[in-house]
Amino acid sequence: MPKLPKLPAPPLPGPLQEPPPRPSENGKAGPFDEAKQAGIATVAWVDERTSLSGAARWMMFRKVPKGTNWFYTLGSATMFAFLSQAVTGVFLAMYYRPEANGGAYESIRYITNDVFLGQFVRGMHKWGASVMVVLVFVHMGRTFFFGAYKYPRELNWVIGVVLLILTMAMSFTGYLLPFDERAYWATIVGVNINGTGPLIGPYLSDFLRGGSEIGATTLSRFYAIHMLLIPGLLAALIGAHLYLVAKLGTTAPPWKKSHTRSEMRETEI
């Protein structure tokens, strides 16, 4: 029986065909193009298995009310300050020693005087803490005066208050870490103030000291709280905070709200 001739494969539709090479390429891809295609293929491989592009589109592409201005960047600035504190804190932790017998102070002196860019990184961490506290207060002030704490954003306001408290606690625990005289006596004042609180005040004061007086246990406890406990809580709550912002959206400025209400009243009349 004679063999039938093979029929040619049907042509692919236009969208599925590979684009023709550009005239400047002469059909040859350079190293940059190969690296670009490898990066695209890697991102596509990860996105196919995780669907992260959908979450990114949901987070980034959302409706923004009219009248949005620079006041709405205070939250992003606060998050940037936190990231700066986290990065500089990691580099400082590589050289810091939480030893009360002079090791902590000597490690800080070594970072400041001998480590390459140590004084710069420590300065960023030191002044960045003050900047972060100021930004948190200003951001919460903007939220309050713009009425962004009202329904349905009450939970986000509560999370913001907790973030403010954690930021203050992180500043307080970090102040002792150089373990010089100023940090020692300032911590004594702060712990004594905490001890005057109702009900849990004395227990909180004993917990922070780790004993009857401030010493090596206090320094280790403050270092663990400053480096592990509070940053972890801050990162988790910031994630929840951003999720609620993306889900519920942002509010328009008060002057835009009043303008909209007046237009609605004129329409009803």
C-alpha cells in the first residue's frame, strides 16, 4: 500500500508567532537581550506558580480620591524610615556586643572610630530613630484631622496606635544599648516612670530591669526586645496596615468632602 504524503502543519495564528527580528539586530541576539529574556522567563516562571502579579496589581493599581496631595505620603515616608532603621540596625548588630562590663561601650566606640563608614551608619540609625518618631506622630495627626479614622477604617486606626506605641518602645530600648552614663541614668528614669503605672506598672518595671537593678540582664533583655521582638511586631502590623489601606482605600481631604456635600445639597434643592 503506498504511503500517503504528509500534510504540512497549519500556520500559527499571528499572536502566537514569534516577532521578526529588528533590522538592527540582523537576527542575532546580544548578551543584553539574552539576559533580558532570561529575566523575563524567570519572572514568568515564578509568577505562574505564585500568582504574585495579581496581588501586585491589586495593591498598586487602585482608585485614588480627588485632592490627594503630599500629605498622603507621610505613611510611605514612615515605612521608608523603618526600612532604613532595619538595614542600618543589621549592620550595627554585626559589630555590637551586648556586654555590660564595658564591651557594649567599646563596641560602639569601635564602630564610630574604626569601622569603615561606621560613624555614617550609626548616625543614620541614631537620627533615623528621631525622624521615624516624628513621622509617625505627623502621619497620625494627618489621619485624625482628615477624619480617616472613621468607619470603616477604625481597625486601621487601632493598628496605627499600636505601631506608634511600638515605635516609642523601640526608641526607648535602643537608648540603653551604648550603655554609657547618659543611657544608664535615662533608662533608670524611664523604668521608674513605667513602674508608676496602675496595676501592671511594678511588674513591667521588674520585667524591664530583669532584677532589682539595671545591669547585664537588663542590657541583654533590651537588646533582644530592640532587635527581635519589636521589629517583628512592627513588620507584621505594617503588613496588616498596608493590606487594610489597599482594601478600604484612602479618604478624600476634608475640603473636598465639604465641597462634594455642598454640591449634593444644591442638586437636591
